[in-house]
Amino acid sequence: MMKRTNSYKGYSLLFISFMLCLAVSSQLTADFYSKTCPTLLSVVRTQVQSAIKTETRMAASLLRLHFHDCFVNGCDASILLDGDNSTEKFALANINSARGFEVVDAIKSAAESTCTGVVSCADILAIAARDSVVLSGGPTWKLLLGRRDGLISNATQANAALPSPFEALDAIIQKFVNVGLDITDVVSLSGGHTIGLAKCSTFNNRLFNFSGTGAPDATMEASMLSDLQSFCPINGDVNKNTVLDRNSTDLFDNHYFKNLLNGKGLLGSDQILYSSDLAISRTKSLVDSYSSNSQLFFNDFANSMIKMGNISPLTGSKGEIRKNCRAVNS
Ligand code: HEM
Ligand SMILES: *[C@@H]1O[C@H](CO)[C@@H](O)[C@H](O)[C@H]1NC(C)=O
Ligand SMILES: *[C@@H]1O[C@H](CO)[C@@H](O)[C@H](O)[C@H]1NC(C)=O
Ligand SMILES: *[C@@H]1O[C@H](CO)[C@@H](O)[C@H](O)[C@H]1NC(C)=O
Ligand SMILES: *[C@@H]1O[C@H](CO)[C@@H](O)[C@H](O)[C@H]1NC(C)=O
């Protein structure tokens, strides 16, 4: 082995860290597929369009898949891997809940027949999420691409990283901070709940005996409360779905924030952005701003999606380009 002086070691460490920083900040690029798959964006768009035409909710489901992918081990398509109950699909937030996997398969197969072996499943999730937002009436943003697919999927990690609708605001903020996101990202990305559905089991804790108080969650508006009490009765079917953004469910807009001002957030984790004690110093003023300024919400949401899509991607020769999004290559 070559013997190096301490200062030489110091300089080379510095140099390596510098190069790593450069690599990290220039990992994903807008033109990643411009040579290898120039038609990719239109291929994905066509598939997403047809899936949403078949089922409007699919836009929401695809947006959520990208979120649940990125928060666990980075945006590496780990959520797509099939396997036993130790895989992410079996994590609490995903089991019997995450959906859209067949649509991702269809997009992947369209991408493979156009450009074989070059398009990652992780990038497909990022593109499909962006298209879903745009096709629902929301903002667009410049996609950064070049993610590669991971080799592991770990339910324990997913259970630790994904926020729960029953958590307090400080705990939710901490989960965003853990992946490099901030409070603005918490509020703007929660605006993703402007589309899609949720099951009774994710909010019925608020309806009858909230936190052992013997009474419903006092921050829920009265008529919505009584509607939901009959929709999700005690001992009823907890897998029934209702809309996250009451009275504006299919349109990607800022109505979700207007609802929060009126006590009409569906999940506990939605309403606490406006009504909890901590909200006053952390999130309430942003909710106010988004509720009255849809352009501000769209701008911030787009920025936050780019940040979320940048969480620990595998690039260069790390990971692989999966042939089948549900399995690692053999
Ligand atoms: C802030 C913490 C968050 C919590 C606690 C949370 C929790 C939930 C829950 C419990 C559901 C209902 C799932 C079900 O009943 O099957 C849901 C649905 C959804 N979430 Fe979130 N979420 C959060 C953040 C986000 C973010 C950051 C996005 C994307 C930007 C997002 C997008 C969605 C969408 C689109 C749906 C509807 C999915 C569908 O209809 O298939 N959520 N979320
Ligand atoms: C996962 O599967 C194993 C083997 O089938 C079983 O022993 C274990 O209880 C399961 N764990 C959960 C959380 O369902
Ligand atoms: C999953 O992640 C947990 C927590 O990081 C770790 O303890 C466990 O060994 C991992 N499981 C597998 C199968 O890698
Ligand atoms: C509400 O829940 C608490 C704690 O679980 C329980 O002690 C109490 O009896 C419940 N109250 C009612 C009215 O059901
Ligand atoms: C809002 O949505 C709820 C639940 O879907 C429905 O019962 C109510 O009639 C709607 N209100 C308006 C004004 O559309």
C-alpha cells in the first residue's frame, strides 16, 4: 500500500467529498432520456391518460405511489417489488391501500417496447405522478430523470418512514425532515389530498371517541361529522372509501386548503395543519395563504415535488434498470 502523508490524505478526502457533492447535486437531469428514449414522456403520458380515463381515481393513486416510494430508501421503485410480508407493500400505510401497480406495469411494458432496457421503474413513477397532477388540472414541473431501481424492499423501513394520519404535527414534520424536506413541503405536499380517497379506518378515530375524550374531534365541522358518522358507523365496514377533498375531489386545486379553514379536512393529519396548537407557529399561515392563492400553492407544490423526487436517487451504476417493475433482475 502507498503511504500517504496526513495532509495528502486530508486533501484527497476533501477532493473526494467535493466530487461527491458535485455528483449529488447534478445527479438527475432533465434530458436524461433524450438520446436513449426521446419519446418516453409521450409514451408515459398516453398510458396515464388512458388509465385515468378508465378510473379517475388512478391519478391520485399514482401520485401517492411516487410519494411512498421516495420516502422509503429514496426514489428507487422499492415499493413496486413483490415479495413476502417483509416487503414495503405490506407496510401499514400500503397494505390494502397502495394501488396502481397494474398501471405501472402497463407503462413499463409500453416503455420497454419503445426503448428496451433503458427506462427505470423509479423514473416511471416520477413521470406518472407528474402527469397525474397535470391531467387532474394541477401544475406541471420540469421532470428530473436518471433514477435507477433499487434491489431491496423493507416493510420495517416503510413503517418507520411513512407518516400516519394519527400522528401529531411535530412527528409528521420530523418524518419530512428525515428525508431532507421542510415545513413548506409538509403543507404543500399535503395538498396532494386535493384528489383521491381514504378508507373509514384512516379517520374513524375522529368520529365518536377521539383520543379517549368520549366525544368526536371538536375540530371537525358539524355537518361533515354527522355525514361521516353515518358513512362509517361503529362496527361498520372500515374499508369503505370517501373523498379526501370534500366537494372538489377530482380536480387538482387549492380547495383542500379552503376545506381546512372550514373544519372539513378528512384525516387528522390534514386538519392539524390548521387547527392544532403547533399549527399556529408552524403551518397555519401557509394553509391560509394556499387557500386564498392557488398560484402560490401550485408553485410550491411543483417545487416540493421536485425536492421529493430528488430524495436519495440511485444513479450512475448503482442499482439497476429492472426488466419487470415487480422483481429485481436475476
Ligand atoms: C403528510 C403526511 C401524510 C399522511 C399522514 C397521509 C396519509 C394518507 C392516508 C391515510 C390516505 C388514505 C389511504 C387509504 O385509505 O387507503 C392517503 C391518501 C392519499 N395520499 Fe396521503 N398522506 C400524507 C401525505 C401525502 C403526500 C405528501 C402526498 C403526495 C404528494 C399524498 C398523496 C395522497 C393521495 C393522492 C391519496 C389518495 C390515494 C388514492 O385515492 O388512491 N399524501 N394519504
Ligand atoms: C410474515 O410471515 C411470516 C411467515 O409466514 C409470519 O411468521 C409472520 O407472522 C408474518 N408477519 C406479519 C407481520 O404478518
Ligand atoms: C429492514 O430494515 C430494518 C430497519 O432498518 C432492519 O433492522 C432489517 O434488518 C431490514 N430487513 C432486511 C430483510 O433487510
Ligand atoms: C372512550 O375511550 C376511552 C379510552 O379508550 C374509554 O375509556 C371511554 O370509556 C370511551 N368513552 C366512550 C363514551 O365510549
Ligand atoms: C359535499 O360533499 C358531500 C359528501 O360527498 C355531500 O354530501 C354534500 O352534499 C356536498 N355538498 C355540496 C354543496 O356539494
